[in-house]
Amino acid sequence: MSNSDQKESLVVYRLKKTSKTQFYAQLFGIFCFGFILSTILVTSIFVAFHFLWSAKPAILLENSKNAFILSGNYTPCNRRIIGWTRLYDKKELTNEQVSKMTHIIFGPITWQFGIIRFRNKMEKEAYERLQEKAKSHDVKLLLSMEIDNEVNDPATNLATIKMIWYLNSFLTTHKIDGIELNWKFPIKNLAQIVYFCEKMRQYNKNMAREFTLALSLPASDIGLNLESIMEHVDFLNIETAEYYSPLHMEHPQLIGPPSPLYSGHAGVENVDSTMTYYGCVTKHPEKLNMKLMFGGRFWKNVRKPIRSSEPLWMLAERYHGSVDGDWMAWKDLEESGWDLKSASWNNESRTPYIYDQLEQNYLAFENERSLLEKIRYAIDKNIGGFVIWKPIFDDDENTLLDVMSSSKFCSTRDNKTVNLDCDVYKQ
């Protein structure tokens, strides 16, 4: 081979080597660029998913005129969101549910021969598990104590003093933060209720640890001296979830929502009338809690509407002297065949309902929108909080509890101003 041929071959070899090196270099560059781009993309998707999952989407009322947006942030609540639970419930409050509340009221316990104790080992262990969850989220635990006139004879103050001593001892031993007193027959024990709360507070002030004292009261005026009561209790839990029910003692045939914000059958109270009474008479709306239920009531054999223009206020037929219907938890409504998406909205009561005219079945219940209406009301009227019966009735996604805990209600602080129509209560 001549020198010229050798040089030409060497040039071709170098060109091929250079082209192959450039090719691999370009290929490596493309790979690096693709790797970096895919890493950025995956990271962005993860961050976006994490944000959406943790922040929860904002909820907007269907009516834009009454828009009320949820913040979506689970910061400690400035007001009160209280959950009610029973130690014998098969389903316990989850750690996530506990984190969304400020207080938890639990029960029952037993009171016999001057001794207060848990009813059995299983319920004591259930309390200990609840206590551990509450402690990790700085949630206060309140013992629910039902008192009847047999245990507390109004004529015997000694029985009250003894009971207070035993109660304080029980609270201290089990590291319970307070107590909710619930008189089974409040009208028969008006003087005793005031006396008990006064002595309970006096006794507790002499102790190293002061307990929260709450009192459960019915929706209507029972003649209790509320001004005296407010000097001793931290807050009142008002029954605003029992206005209508097929199990109601007085009027089971009347159809209506458990907690109508306004309106109702003639002679029956609603949330606004109840809270107006307590807020105006006590002059402390910030110490009032409204009771709610996560679920609804259904009736069978329901007649046509009393007013054709408004199908909410209806009547159920009695058969053999009784009304057919029951209570149902929110989490069970759809599984029981109720199509919640087909629900109608009642503007008078600010609640949803479903009326099956063919089967003559009727369901009145709470949902996200009705809860937002009550939250708005509580903010406008400076109501201090809510008591939920029971958070375990929520669905697996905690749909209703999320509405309560992430709303603007928690971001606003207590306001002692009485923003209610109190003209009727002025003397």
C-alpha cells in the first residue's frame, strides 16, 4: 500500500472514530437530559399530589351568592368542635378523627354505693386507647355523667357533696380533663342543678388542677336560672338535633330535619329559636355549643305535603298506634339505597331531604351544605362551638368532619357580642 493510501485510510479511520465518539456523546447527553426532565416531572407530580391530598380541596356552596369557602388547613381550632362517643361502640374514633376535634365527651360509667368506676375491663381499656389518641393531639376528654333524681335527692345536699368528692377523685385518678353533667329529669331538679354546679366549681378551685365543667340542656326553656349557672360552667351543650324523629315522644308523626336552622311545624322550635333564647338570656353566646348528628331520620307511609308549595313539612301515617321509621348514620345512607345526589334542598330549614312519592318514604338528613349553613350561622351569631353525635357515623373519608374542622369557623376567635334578636327577652 502506498503512503497516500495509508494516509487516506488513517483519515477515514479517524473520521469514523470521531463520528462514533460524537454519536455516543450525543446519546449520553440525550439520556442525561431525559433523566433530568423525567425526575423534575415525577417530583412535580409528587409535590402536587401531596399538596392536594394534605390541603383538601376547597368546598363552595352551590349558591355563589352565599359562597362560603373552606380554608382546607387543619390548624388547631380557636373554638370548640366536640365529639361524643361511647366506650362500648364497636367502632372507635380513629387517630385522624380525634385530631380534628378540640374536646371528646365519652361515657358511660357506673355509679353505685358511692363508687364511680368503669362498667367493665373492656370499656376501661377503650378509654385508655382514647386517652392516648387525645393526648397526642392535645384534645380534652370530658366524662359524661347522667344524673337522675334518685341519685341526687333535691332535699339532701349531703348526697351532692359526696358525689362531687367521688367525681373529682375519679377525674384525677384517670387524668380526665372535665365533666359534662346531664340530668335525666332536669325540670324536677332545677334547684339541684344550680347547687351541684356551684359546689362542683367551688370544690375544684381548691384543687391543683381545675377541670372543665359543661352542662347539657334541652332545646326549650325549662325554667332554669341560667344567669346563676353561667357563673360556674365553662359552656352549655344545647340539644339542637332532636326536633323531629319517628322516635320522638311527643310528635313522631311530624316530618322534618333533625336540626332545622329556621322554620318548622307549628309549635316546634328550631335551631335559631333555641340559640336565640339561650344566647339572649345567658348573654354569653360564646359559651354555647350546638348539637349536631352525622346522619338523618327516615319515615315510611308519609302523606302528601301540608303545603303543596313546600314538601318538607309533612306527616307520617300511624299504623297500630305507632310511626314506622328510624335513625340512620351518614355512612350508611347510600348503602341503604338512598340516592343522595337526587336530594332536594329546603330553603326554609336550610337542609336537604329526599321524598319518594311512589314508596311514600322520606329522609331528612345533614350533608356538607347544611353543615356549612350552620357554621355560617354560628360565626354570624358568635356561637362558641358544636357537639357532634357521633363522629364515627361519618364515612371513611371523614367528609362531614372535614367540613367542620377545616372551615372558617375554626379560624375565627370567640366573640362575646350578643348578635341575636333579643327584643322578646328584654324586660
